[in-house]
Amino acid sequence: MLSIDIIVPIYNEKKCVEELVKRIQKACPEGKITFIDNASTDGTLEILDKMEAVSVIHHQVNEGYGKSLIDGINETSGEKIVIIDADLEYPPEAIAEVNKELDNHDAVFGSRFYDGSDIDMSAFRSLGNRTINVIFNFLYSKNLTDLYTGIRGFRREALSGMDFDRHGFEFVLEISCKLAKKSFRFKEVAVIYNPRSTGKSKMKHIPEALKFAFWILYYRVLG
């Protein structure tokens, strides 16, 4: 059995972090959980520091979503890597399916749209998601439905030799583009999406969508 690291970037998620850990441990008891705390100020860090079953990487200032993931990847060593957002919008139970598919694929994405289900999302956000996926699939000859997903997995060997330098949300596109250019095996699995009922999303969707479009073209031509 291949070893697995579960990497969770986190910022001000005091209300859900304990439930998150319990559900991850139940879904993937063999996984090693590593949180990257991005200078939380609401007590999240204090809760994490009391948990013996998890590792925590501390950022003294908010260094960005992508930098959290880069540090999490670099500071762990499992043969599989699963990344999941901390806010419970994406069910930790889906980690089991992502982990299973990583036995035969290099990159596995949990997709909110894989089975054609309707989700609670504004028409503008839905259009932006579809547009970004169409551009990516056209340029990289893929058939993905959800590049913006908050749960994804990789085989560490597929990332060998890659350097990553995008420290914001565009990191998820950087890693997808670099893997796609090397013709690694991609797979999607359906996930049930539960829009957050507490707190606020950390993503500013309009500027991030524009950046995603730019970086798709950048990595296809120059990256």
C-alpha cells in the first residue's frame, strides 16, 4: 500500500476544524494529516496545536493559498498526496475515492460537475467555471470538468522535478498545466458539493477567473 499525505491549507476555520479532522481520519485512517496554517487569528491555530494526530506548518503571515500547498508538498514525503480545502464544502469522505484512483492515475480531481448535477452556484460563477475548463481542455487535450475543485490528489513521483512559484489560488492551475503538458494520467471522480454556511470564501472569484485564463495561456506557451 502506498503511503498517503493529506494536505490541508487553513485560515480562520475554528468552527469546523475539529469535525474536519474526525471525518478525514474516518475516511482515510492510513493518511498522515498536515495542516498549513496561514496565520489564522480566530483560534484555529490553538485548536490545531492541541491535536496530537496532525502535523502543523505555521506561517507567521498570510503567504497565500498556493504557498501553503507548496510548503505542504515539500514538507511531506508520502507517495500519494491529497489536498482538500478546510471549510467542508468538499466532503472529506471523498478522500477515500481519490486515494483509490491514485493507484492507477497520476492526478485525480474531485469534480462538482462530473455527473451533471446542479449545484448551488450563481450563474456568473458557473459560466466562469465552464469557460475556464473549456479553454484548458482545448489547449491541453483533456476532458476535465472542474479545475477549481477544492479536493485533488497526485502521485508524488508525477511532481518530481517540477518547480512551483505561484503563491495564490492560481497555483492549482500551475500544477494542472504542468502535469497536463507531460501527458500524465488524469481522472475525475464525482463529489457532493456543500456550499459553506459559515464564514466567507477566501477566493475573490472575478479577479481569480481572469488570472486563471491568463495562466492557462501562459503555461501552454511559455511555462
